[in-house]
Amino acid sequence: MIINPNGDKQIKVSTQWLGRELSLEVGRVGFRTPGSVLVRYGDTVVLGSAVAGSVNPNTDFFPLSIDYEEKFYAAGKISGSRFIKREGRPSDEAVLNGRLIDRPIRPLFPKGYRNEVQVVATVLSVDPEFRPDVIAMLAASTALMLTGAPFDGPVAGLRVGMTDEGGFTAFLSREAYRTGKLDLVVAGRENGIMMVEAGMKEVSEEVVADAIEWALENIQPALKLQKDLVAKVGVEEQEYELVKPDEKFQEQVDKWVAGKFTESLHTDYPERNEMLAKMRQEMHDTFAGKMSEDDYREIKQEYDEALTIAIHRNVREDIITKGIRPDGRKTTDVRPLSSEVAVLPRVHGSSLFTRGVTQAMNIVTLAPLSYAQMVDTMEASDEERHYMHHYNAPSYTLGETGRLGSPGRREIGHGYLAERALVPVLPKPEDFPYAVRSVTEIMSQNGSTSMAATCSSCLALMDAGVPIKSPVSGVAMGLMVHGEDYYILTDLADQEDFAGDMDFKVTGTTEGITALQMDMKVHGLPPQVLREALAQAKDGRGLILEHMLSVISEPREELSPYAPRIEKLQINPDKIGTVIGKGGETIQAITKDTGVEIDIAETGLITFASSDPESMKKAIDWVAGLVEEPEVGKIYRGKVVAIKDFGAFVNILPGIDGMLHISQIANKRLDKVTDALKDGQEVNVKIEAIDDRGKIALTMREIEQ
């Protein structure tokens, strides 16, 4: 029997929010789900579902899963795939939206909470006027609030754009964000920012900070509405127990480690990591010697966790009290930099970027525009990605074992961030008619690999000869909060990341920011701190960019000899059918005869790809001849296609015939046309005139044959 958890009563709350009605409704669907809410904004409807289960004794982490489900029917679409019509593996875009929702929510659960929690945001209807991702975030937050789990929410988000006048606005169309200067997602709580994700076209730090403040101010109605709903429903708080390290183990480890965090540990990470590993082994040897091997095996993990806590505490104390970071750097210092380009012989462009122990190799491949990726999602269809960045970071780059497989959420997210960083400076397809694939292979990890991927991809693009508008660098920023004080760190490394309170990544040119990603571990951050972090990041980016330009100062003038040569020809779009021919016979004949790969865009831009210059010229001339417009006074080599008593018809261009009167065939009088011409004969003719109906008059007089 299905029982409505609220009896037969449906509860709905609503408010006006940035020009539309926002409503939250419970008790209408999802009767068996502890947290189930229908969120409607405009014509967008999202079902938020959340279940907070029991503790899984086999897990030593917080088992939270948050998924974003895109349904093609929500947009009135059927998948464009010829073979797969049912939704299956989530698209990269759906994975990224899932991460977008997860990042502001995950830090708001207490440490030691081990109950299994699953959140699903299912998009049931899409209003084409705006993107549904932040409405899905709102649905996920509301659903969690309804479960009574120890979630320190609510959270809400906004996707912010810029108006033509330079102001801020939200809920724009997908196309408006793509073509505009700013595409910024901000998520926050009542008292501060939790997450920022952005792509932009060289926007200043001041404008970005102002946009973040605008977003925080304008999410408040959505936060209040969630609280109103929870109060009306009368949500009961869940009973739970936090799994925390046994204090006796922490006390023993703290006593043992006292005096061992000396100045000698403030050294570069390879040596520091080795010293900490030796310390960990000495600790285990000490405590294992006090009991049997079997007894110690059962509690070894407790000692491991206690030492990790002690190390993180020491990292924070040294930064807060001494201004010294684990590897001896000051708060504004960047790790040692080293880079190379042209590191691989046969690829189209390559680089190796090293910062401290973090190392990224990037490989760029150029191909004809037909190799661009088609995007087929709930929101988008027939969109093309001419630039693709893929990121790989196997477990061996951490010195660990692990399975190889398809990329996970982290890999997809890091690749997308590095891709957004470069998109604003890439040439337009009509100026550089190539599809570009950039692949970052992480070689070693020690913090901020996504920023290493950004820098290495920029270097490899320049090595490949891609005419980017400006070079891009990136840096990761960290934060330590201590009471009312805070300490901003440039070029975040791994132990600072684990012990710190923020991971803030910024990419850009000398003119402004191109991409941004920020995640908080504390429960909200004032915008002013982010403003200062942006300013400090600008200095860090500048230092890294200076190093990159010392390796390669501008894109190479020549492409790799192994890259395909591509030429372009712009034609009247009305002539595309002529080039393709009936059933594709014309274009197939050209490619078969010349071996040139030809792509035709709806705009009339035709690209030719080949490594053989002669074949390329032949194909271009062939197509140019097919679409050429007849010109008065120009001489053509034509073929006689019909002979009449009054003259002959001569084909001068594909599908275009002109009339050659008998009086215009020779410099003398002819009795019959056949005295000078025959069917199929090739002759040189000149266009004498074209009348207002498009009829062409030809002449052979005084023209050399």
C-alpha cells in the first residue's frame, strides 16, 4: 500500500524570484522517498529525491552520491543517436552538472558522518529560455533538507551572465552564455559562498568579485523558501552517530610525535614525503612492538588516521603562526617551474610542464573540421565542439596501484576546466579551419594538476602553431581560516589542500580571467576573501606566464609537417547543392579523384585537407569551377552541347550554358554553324553580355583558340 508521508495533504510554497515564480511542492509524488520535492521555475520542473540510509560498516568514508539525470523527453526530444534512444551512460555535461551540485553540498555534512546518502535530481521538463542546472541544485538541497539528515543547508545557486550595459543577470539562454563575456555559477548559504564555477572572456578580477557578491545577494529568496517548506512540513531530525577516531589513539600519537615536527621537515616535497613516510613507519614499529601482530593489525588504521590528523594540524599551525608552508615556501611563492615544448617527434604539438612534483604532458592533434565532436544532450543538439581537452591521471602518478578504465568525474571535471580556460583565446573555425584535440597526460601528482593541464595545453597549442589570441596560465589558491583571520596560499600543494579550507583555481591572460573554479571546506566564505584571493592569484598567474613565455613566446608560424594541410573556400550557401551533386555523386567524384578530404558547412565554408599540394589545388579548382558565377568580359573554356541553325549552346560552367550566335563564331561570315563547330568540341569563348533574365551571350571572335 502506498502511503503519502504527509497524509493526503500536499504542501506547496512559492515566491517570486528574479522575474519568475519559484515553487517547491511535497506530497504530490515520491511517497516512499523520505526527501522528495517537485521544484518548478518557469516551465522547468525538477524532481529532487534524497534518501539518508543507515551506516555501512564496511566503509571508512562518507558514502554520498549525487546524480543529475537529464531526460531527453524533458526537452521534447528523442536522442539523435541512430542506435541508442534510451538514456544510458550520462553525458559529460550531465556528469559536470552532477559535480556542480555535489561540490557545495558535500562539505556541509559533519566529519565522521558515515550514513549512506543518495541524492538524485531528475529534470522532468525544460524551459528553453534558461538552463536547468541551478534549479536541479535547488531541488537536491531541498530534498536533503526534508530527510532530516545532518546537512547544514540549505544551499542555492545562480548562473550569472552580463548585460550589454555591463550589469549582471541570471537565467539566460544557453546561447547567451556561450556568446557572452561571463558564464558564472555561484552556490552559497545564507552567510557565504560555497562554490564558484566559471568560464569567461578575459574578465577583470574586480568584475568577477562583484558578480559573486551579486549572486550571493540574489540567492537569498531561494534559501528562505527552502526553510519555509521545511518548517511547514515539520521535518524530524535524523538520529545518527559520528564515527570519530578514538581519542586514546590520538593522545598516544600526539605524545609520540611531540618534537618530531622540526624545521628539517620544511623541505621540497619529494624529500618531505620520504621523511613523513619514514616517520609513519617508525610510529607503527613503536606501537606494534607493544602487542601481538594480530592485535595490532586490527587497530593499525586508527594509528594511521591519528598521525594524518597530527600532520595536518602541524601544517595549519606552521602556516598560521610562522607563515611557513610544508615545503618551506612563503604564502605567495610558486613552486619551481620547468617546461619544454616539442617533446614528442611525430605528434602535431607537445609540451611538458613541471611545477614542483606536479608534471603534465600535453599532446595536441589537428584534424579537419569534420572531426569536431557533435553534442547531443537534453539541452543541446547539433552543437559542435571544435576544441576538445581530455585529461588522464592514472593511479601510478600518485605512486599507487589502481585499475585503469574510463575517466571518472574528477578526470572529466579537470579536463573541462582546462578546456574552458583556453576556449576564449582560440581562433574561430573560419580563421583556423581545424578541429583541435588536446590531451593532458598527468605524469606526477602533487596538487593542482588541472592548472598544470591548463599551462601544458597552452604550450602545446603554441607548439602546434594554433594561432591563439593570448597565452593562458593558471594557478591554484588555498586558504587557512583561523577564527577571524585567514591566510591565502598561492600554488596549493597536496598537504596544504588536505589540511586547508579552500581550493580555488584561476586561469587567464594578462588581460583578464578565462576560467574559475572554487570549492569550500568551511561552511561559507565572505566574498571579500575571494576578492583578495583573486588579486593574489593574478600575481601568481603572471609569474607562471612569464616562465611559459620564456620557453615559447608565441605560436609557431608553421604547422608540424605531420599535421594535415587545410585550405578553405567560402561559397554562396545556395551553391552547396551544386558541389554535393545528386545523391552526393559530385563530391564523391572529387574526393575519389583527388584523395582530398572535403568538409562543407551550412554557412558555405568548404575546407580541404590533404598532405599533397597538387591534389589540394586540383580539388579547390574543381569546386571553385562548380560554384563560379559567370562574369562579363571573362574568357572560359567551354564545350559545345547543342547546335542550332542560328548558333550553338556552349557549357561554360557546371550547369551554366551560354548562347553563341552564328555571327559570333568566326571573324568571317558562315553559311552554317557546322562549318566551324561540332557537338562536344571544346572552344574558348568570352561572355559578351548577361541580360536581366540571366541569359548569357557569348563570342569567339578575336579570341585565340
